Amino acid sequence: MSTADGGAGPTRSRAATEETSGARRDRQRPPAPEPLPHPVVDNHCHLDIADGDWLDTADAIAAAAAVGVPRIVQIGCDLPGARWAVAAAAEHDALVAGVALHPNEAPRLAEAGRLDEALAEIEQLARAHDKVRAVGETGLDTFRTGEDGRAAQEESFRRHIDLAKRLDKTLVIHDRDAHDDVLRIVDSEGAPERWVMHCFSGDEAFARRCLDRGAFLSFAGTMTFKNAQPLRDALAVTPRDRVLVETDAPYLTPTPWRGRPNASYLVPHTVRAMAEVLQADLEELCRAIDANTERAFGGPW
């Protein structure tokens, strides 16, 4: 198991954080793309999860900065990850943090009788440092969690929404196969001032429903995939002042490197694909994404 520089703590392997099919993957790290003409922020990354030819934290930050991605939002989505995110953000000027219990983590904790205890620690971590800018990723996931775990998911989601509002943090939402229920709960609880649909996965109609409620929509490498026309349609109707970009690294590597390990330095591939969809000048789009991320996550760092 690798160890991040600076004492933030041990990383975990990608295989330890997901269900795997056993298929062999090409785990060679892709080459760096051409730098962007203006900096943007990778607003959702998991630097604590190692995959293949892993870059340690300092090297990952440097590689991203070299291609125009000088800042990263490090997301912790279980207690070890949240602790790691706070420590890493405190150590590295380029990072801010988000802390939460992933929706697939909540049922496991509830079954063990530890959900209340874990949520209390998430609140402590959210208060721990001014560089903790977000509560997330939280939300709903009906792809990996069955009916027996959905009540715990919903309870956890509602309590994260409350925490984001009480602490004036940005809410970062994970939504997998749960569009209607995510918006039902957001409507029921009331959205915080700033909230982000992480790795937006809906179509044009769902994008409009989120935008009508004030969300920022964050697009990942998935929008570059050949079969992702609904995502590109959603991007096309997203106002220029609501669009964000992310990696969700080490997952969701953009075309042409789909299946290889992802990292923040590959953001330029996604941004260039976004500019094509929007028929936008690349530098103007980068400037918009940069400004939007500062608004979405509470200013510069």
C-alpha cells in the first residue's frame, strides 16, 4: 500500500474501493495533454485512491498544474477518506476538501449501528479547517444499493443536506440511477445556497430540472464517451455560468484514454470536448469554469 507524501495517511487501491469484474485493464498512465490556455479547477478528485502507475499527492498536483489545472477539490467519501482529505488540504496549498459518507457507505454503517457516530465525525471534520469547503459526496445510489439499504441512504443524505446548510458549505451530490428521488429530497429539505451535481449523469430534461433549482452541473470524462450523447445534450443546455469540470479520478478517464488510470492532469481532454459541444472558444470556457468553481466552492484558495 502506497503512502502519500506529507503524512496525510495511507492510500487505498482502486480495487479496494469498487466491485471489479476481473477484466484485465491497461493500467499504464496516459501521456500529458497539451496545456489549457487558462487555468481550471478539477472540482472532484480522489487522490487517496491509487490506481496502476500511481502518482503521489505532490506529483499529482504538479502534473495537473503543468497542463493548466493548478487547483483540486479532494473528496473524502468515507471516514478514512474524509480524514485524509482534511489532512491533505491542510498540507497542500493547491487543495481544498469535501467530506461526507458516500451513499453506498451509509447502509453499511447503519447495519453496524455506527451511522450516527460516523455522521458526528463527518461534522467534526467539516468544522476542522477552513479549507474544508464542501459536504460531499453524499446523495443516492440505487445501482449498488438495494431496497434494504435505501432508507439509510436517504437518512444520511438528508442529514448531510442539513449539515451543509448549517455550516454554509457547498453540497456535492452523488446521483446514480436516482434522479427523481434526489430532487424529491432536495425539494423536501431545501437546497443549500451552493450545490453541485457531481459527475452529472442525466439527460437534457433532468439538467433543466436541476438548473431550475440552482444547481451547478459538473461534467466528467463520461461526457467524452461515444455512447454519452444524452450527457452532451445536457451540457448544451447548461448556462455558461453553471458549468464545472471534474475527473472523479482515478475513475472515468476521458477519451482517448478510457480505461486507463485517471488523474487531474487529464482534465484538458474533457474541457476541449466540452468546448466542442458548446461551440465555445476554449479560453473563454476555461475562464468561465474557473470563475464558476470559485463561486461554487466559496472563493479562491
